[in-house]
Amino acid sequence: MLARKCSYALQSDAARHVNITINPCCTINVEIPDEKQHIVSELDCMHFKLTGKGILLVCNEKDADSPRSLRIHLSRQDAFELCEHIDDLIEEHEQLMSSLSY
């Protein structure tokens, strides 16, 4: 079970991109290097929303001191690919936990 890394063009500016790492511990790291933005979120603290500009990815950071969120627009194709990566990782995680319980 390995982390999955991907990079997508931002819908707002195709020259800029977002780097996303989905970790086996069910967290997601989202980084926009050009804007020096970075957030770590649990998978259950993120969601997708359909908008006129594509699909909005919203990641909320769980930090009691200073809660932050990051919102980025992805193309539909990129958002669906990201969903597939997340689903695959969750399935692998569940299989591993099931195997360890025996």
C-alpha cells in the first residue's frame, strides 16, 4: 500500500498546477507550488462540488487553533481520476485492516 501522487492543471490557469498526494493513512496533501499554498486534510474532511467552472475540490484542515481550507477548480476528468485514486486507496486500506484482524 503506497501513497499515490498526481499533478493536475488548475482550471483557473492551465499554466499553474496542483500536486496531490493521497496517503495510506487516509490523508490528502494538496500543494499549489506557484502560490506557496499547502494543506493536509483527512479524506473525510474534503469534498467535491460541481460548479460552472468545473469541479471544486474543497479540503478542510482539522486544526482547532486555526482551521483552514483550500479550494481549487479541477477539470471533470481530473476530478474523476482523483476520485478513482482515492477509492482505490480506501479499498486497499480496508483490505489491509481486514487482513490484520484475522
